[in-house]
Amino acid sequence: MKTYKVVMRRSILTLLVDHLRASCDLDFPEGSGVIDVITNSEIDALLSFRSDPKLDELRGALTRLDNGTFGICIGCKNRIDRSFLVREPDKRLCPDCEERFRNPILNASLSALLNPGSTFSEEL
């Protein structure tokens, strides 16, 4: 399991650095070496001045990786298949819940599940 966390952390950091390079025009050293030496506090410092949905999702993925909730679907609470997470490590929904979320009728029930304070009739 530790190897999986290391691989996923590296994958998330690679996406994060690539996104920062592209969107912020920051001058990171080229190559994968930066991924091996960047610390959590450096990541927090880099992200603190940016408000970007993709960066927020990647930061959330790192947090979930650290607190043990990484790879758990926020809709059904089941594990998301690792093959999906390798491609999209910031994924928070399993394919089934993602499909339900796209369907307007099922979306209302999923939204009600994720937001317990709302009622199903409010969503429709």
C-alpha cells in the first residue's frame, strides 16, 4: 500500500507542477527531479496565491491521500478502481456515480445524498 501512495503522490504532483507551469508561467526545473524534492510546505506556498479549480482538485487529492480517504467515491463511499485513479488522480466519483451525476433525475438524488440539508423536491 505504501508503494501505491508514493506512486499516486508522484502522479498528483506531476499534474500539479505541469498545471502550474502552464497556467502560472512559473519557472520550475525541467524533468521529474522536482517531483522528488518538493515538500508539502512548498506545495502549499505555491498554491496559496492561486485560485484555480484544477489546482484545488489536485490539492484535495493530496489531502485525501494523506488522510486515507483517497480513492473513495463521495457518492457511494465505495473504492474507485485504481485504473481510473492512475489516469485521473483527482477523481472523486466512481464511474457509476459519475454517470448518475450526469443524469438530471439521478443527479437530484445524488445531490440530496451529498447535501443532506437539502430535500429532493428542492433539487427538482
